[in-house]
Amino acid sequence: MNKEEFIKILKEKDIVLNDKQIKQFELYYQTLIEWNEKMNLTAITEESDVYLKHFYDSLTPSFDFDFNDQTLCDIGAGAGFPSIPLKIVYPHLKVTIVDSLSKRITFLNHLIKVLGLEDVTAISARAEEHALKNREVYDIVTARAVARLNILDELCLPLVKKKGYFITLKGRIGKEELKEAMNGIKILGGKVVKEVEFNLSSIDDKRCNIYIQKEKNTSKQYPRAFGKIKKKPL
């Protein structure tokens, strides 16, 4: 998917990029490749692959969910996915990015400046530590390619405010992961409201976006220390 195809397909999804947004995606790609030579941010470097597998993939949740001026926390965002593409398209989002690797946060702070983004904060912290200090304060929490869902749910749902959403972008075994995470999602106060399976492109590249609404407040005993979460998922 080249840049022109990216713009065209988004338009078919009723997302019309203006000149500023198109330029921001161009700068995003250039900055990503430039910094990727200094640190390992992504194994995907071909422009067409970045537009498809990073930019477009990051925006797929918006095909089934209304983003506007909510607060959004992106856990384990790496090089900024999905939060930065979402922020470019929905500039009124108030974004907090949490990643445990300080080098990535350095990149993200540089990227935020280059793209001229406002209301975006990048924090170097472990997800469970951030959750202890920011319980149930976000409208939306996102996570892409971080961990299996039965681990991820305990890292993310405590951050979501009641009636808010945890949106996770998964690959071909997303539904399988969901089955093993259902008990934990319930314990943490969540309810699965939508599962959307699709092929990212014409090739067999399956994806599964899962939308979980927070129905009840999460017990204060969660999240546990990461070692406990990993050793014995809910």
C-alpha cells in the first residue's frame, strides 16, 4: 500500500486526510526510518509496508469506533502504534503513551515535536506501575502487539474508567487469545462488546480488533506485580 493507496482507501472509509495530515504521515515515515538506523524500532522499513502494516493497521479500530476528544492511553506503543496515527487523524484526542524502554520514549518525544502534535505525553514506565498511579482515568486504552490478552487485560483494564473502552489490536490468533482471557476480563470489570476479524490486505494477513467496555470498577488488588500476572494469569 503506497501513500496514494493509503489516502484513497481511508477516503473510502469516510476518513479524508487534509494536506497537513498527509504531510505528518510522510514525516512520520521519514523520522521512523532515520531513527531506526540508530535503534531497533521496527523490522518493517519499506514505505509501502509501513503505510499498510503500521499506519493503516493502527487506524482500523476507527472503522468500528468513534474517536473524538477522549483521553487515550497507549500501552507498549513502541514506535507509536496505534496512538500516533490515531492522533494525526483525530487531533482532538488527548494521548498518553506508556512504554518501558526509555530509548523509545526519546524517539517518541522527538517525533511528537517533529509532527507538531499537541496534547501528547510519552512516559517511560511499566504498564502495571502506571496503572497503580492512574487508576480508571482514561476513556480509552489501546495496545498493539504487546502480550497475550490474558496478560494484557490486567495491565490495561485497571486504567480504563467506568463505561470506557479497552481496544486491543490482535493478529490471527486473536479469538483464541480472547477465549483464554474471558475470565480475567470479567474479574477486571470488562465486557467484550465487539470482535472484528479482517484481512489487512489481499494476502492472508489476518487481524482481530477486540473492543472491551468497562462495566464495573476494577478491584484495587489489580494490577498485580508483572511477575505474578505472567506466572498466573486471571
